[in-house]
Amino acid sequence: MELFFSPMACSLASRIALYEADAQALFTQVDKAKRTADGRDYRQINPMGQVPALRTPGGWLLTENAAVLQYLAESFPAAGLLPEDADARSRVRQWLGFIATELHKAVFVPLLDPRAPADVKAYAMDKAALRLDVLQAHLQTREYLEGGYGIADIYLAVVLNWAPFAGVDLTPWPAVRAFHRRLQARDAVARATREEYALFQEEQRLRAA
Ligand SMILES: N[C@@H](CCC(=O)N[C@@H](CS)C(=O)NCC(=O)O)C(=O)O
């Protein structure tokens, strides 16, 4: 398998899932100019130019974070990253959709994009509270989003990593903050985040040079 990633982007969730599963993969970094670390034009691989993308052992390319995470969980069932119960799986898919559309795209993309106009950022910030309220109410009585730890938790933890960079202070949502800390304390999450943060800093250093 080959995972195309950018440091600290949503593709970090797939790295964490692979580490949780103790699975082997080639990790190929994609830069802002859409070139891979080994010099390929990434748009020839994924025309959207976005990460994550996963080259599967079958040779075909899978994109869309929620789909990649489900593929990884189903490829390595021993890691237990997706519940077996059908209803619980549906609820995990609900959370994946919520995180991808309501949090990642609606809130964090505009807040993190330096080209987004101020009123777009204000609109996105305005959307954040209700979504975090929903998470706060849900996580107040739970350790994870749905039963045991799994791919939706991983994706949420990665999105919450962006909060300080996006100017979102999580203090009013203590259960969300506690969830994030709980996730960060897991070995696979800590290792993947440490590795990608180092790559992220290196990328910033090269851009500033
Ligand atoms: N719909 C895609 C969106 C993925 C996405 O937004 N990836 C970001 C990183 S978190 C990216 O590659 N942004 C660069 C770009 O859009 O050119 C998915 O859910 O996987």
C-alpha cells in the first residue's frame, strides 16, 4: 500500500490507522506544489491534488478520507477500528460524515485557508459552536464516539489538532478537549503525530528559507 499524505493534514488519520493495525505501507509526502517527495506530479495521481489517497495492493487508487479509513479498518479487522455490529457501523459512518462535512470542510478549511476572506472566516467560526456543542453533549458521557475506539475517533482527533492554528479555543467544550487529550495519549496517535509534526516543521522551515 502507498499512502499519499501531507504533514499534519487529514491524511494523518490514515497513518494512525495503519500504525494501530501494525500494517506496512509506503508513505509518500505531497508538497504544496503538488509534487511527491520522489518528484512525481501528484495531480497525475489524484486530479483533485488532495490527500489522503491510497494506492491499494490491487493497484487502484482510493481517495476521500472517510472511504480510505473504512478501507483500512476493513483490511485490518484485527485492529478493531470498526465495530462489527451493523447499527454501530452505521453510526460510525454517520460520525465520519459529520466530521468530514460539518467540521473539516465547513469550519476548519475556511479558518485555516490564508486566502479565505474575513467574512468567510467569521461565517465558519459562527458554525463551529453548534457543531462543538453536539460533540460536547455526546462525549460528556462517552470515552469514544461509538462504543470502542475506532476510525471516527481518529479522524476527529486529527481535525481537533487544527483548533489552535484555526483560532478555535476548545475551553468551552471540556469533554471535547478531554477526548482530544485521551486520543493524543495513545501510542499510535502520539507516534504518528510526532513524526508528521517534525515533517510539518521542516516544510515550514524550507518555505521560509
Ligand atoms: N474530500 C476530501 C478532502 C481532503 C482534503 O481536504 N485534504 C486536504 C488536506 S486536509 C488537502 O489535500 N488540501 C489541499 C488542497 O485542497 O489542494 C477528503 O475527504 O478526503
